[in-house]
Amino acid sequence: MKSFKRAAELQAICQSRDWQFCFIGGLALQRWSEPRETVDVDLSLFAGFGDEQQFSDVLLKHFTARISNAATFARERRVLLLRSSKGVGLDVALAVLPYEALVIERSSYLIIPLAFLREPVQEKV
């Protein structure tokens, strides 16, 4: 449950800035697969090309970097590695592709006792 609380914190920051995002990875699997405890939070954040630094700067004000030069790493590899104040890993994928934008656009909220988390909608391909 620690992950859900930290996800809610991350979501609040994204929502307060009207960023386009959704949760992926283990948290998303809570809805579409067998529930399991996940130890980190994975988020897809639509950053586009060239705007990565603004997203990194804001998130690094709220969370601790897990590696040195996290913003540079994020710009080069499109993932910002953070840690919450409670020690939960936060992996923020800086989305750029049209498919990623579509996944985020089609995402919906998962209602859980602690929060409403935005995650992708699963459909048959």
C-alpha cells in the first residue's frame, strides 16, 4: 500500500500542472491482472521532445534523485529515476511517441480505498 500512497503524491503534482500522464507497470497490473504487491511506482508522463528539463526540474523539487545527474540521465534515456520521502522508487518515463500519447489519452481512473489513480485502458488488439 505504500506504493499507492506515493503514486497519489506523484499524481497530485502531475494534475496540479495539467500534465498528461498515467500509471504503468505494477500499479496498472492491479486492475488488469492478478493483484500483487509492487515496490515501486512507474509513470508515463508525456513530455514531448525538448521539454524534458522542465518536467525533471519540477519533479526533482518534490522528490529525491536516485542517481547523480538524474536530469541529464532523463534527457538522454527518457526516464527520471526518483525516490519518495518514504523510500519508494518512482520511475517516470518521459513519453514522446504518438502511441504513448494515445495510451495516456485513453487512460482512466482506478478507484482504490486510498486514491483514484489514472492508468491505461486495456483492450484487445
